[in-house]
Amino acid sequence: MNPRKNSPAALRFAERRRREDESPRLCDEAPELLSLRLEVDERGSAAAPKYIRHIVVDTAPALFFLPCGDPTCVDGGHDVTTEVMRALRSRSQFFDGTDGCFGSVGSSSCGRVVHYSAVAVYR
């Protein structure tokens, strides 16, 4: 038996994959959307790099869950699906938002905050 298959990271990945597979497709939920780019900047106790996610609209789920960047955070992350989908349905070209992590580090709440900026292009 491979112990990595049952590691916490592997279980989180499997759960994330299940949620993505069960979600409606982005191209169905925002049919006029051609491209979407998210710039993500996470802030907290430790420095986290800023990164860009280029969303493949034709195959992507209509699910925008950004995992917490703290490897010691348990049950955390940033589900910004509602905010992103609201902006896409209103055909916003530029939008941004922030979200606090809902996980915990030891006996304390995580406290990391993610800021995202998006650029959307429509037909």
C-alpha cells in the first residue's frame, strides 16, 4: 500500500478534484466568456508568491477555490466562486476581491488573506 495515497495532501487533492468534476462547466455558466485571467496575491504570516491563473474556459469548472498557501493550515482555503461568477454573469471585464482563509493553524484561525484581480474577455 502506498502511504502517499492516504496523506492529508492527497486526500485534499482528491476532494478538490471531486468538487471540480461535479461542478457545472464555466462555458455553460458564462457562454459569452472567451478568456479569464486571475492574479492571486496571498498575504499572511509567511511570504507567499503572487501568481497568475489562466483559466481554460472551454473545460474549466465554474468553481473558483484557491487553496491556502500555508502548508500547516487545516481545512482552509478561499472559495471565491460566488463573487467571481457574479462578476462574470454581469459581464465585468475587470474585477477584484479579497477573502480570508477559513482554516486553522494549530489552535488558532489561519488569518491568511487572498487578494485576486481578474481580467475577463467576452464575445
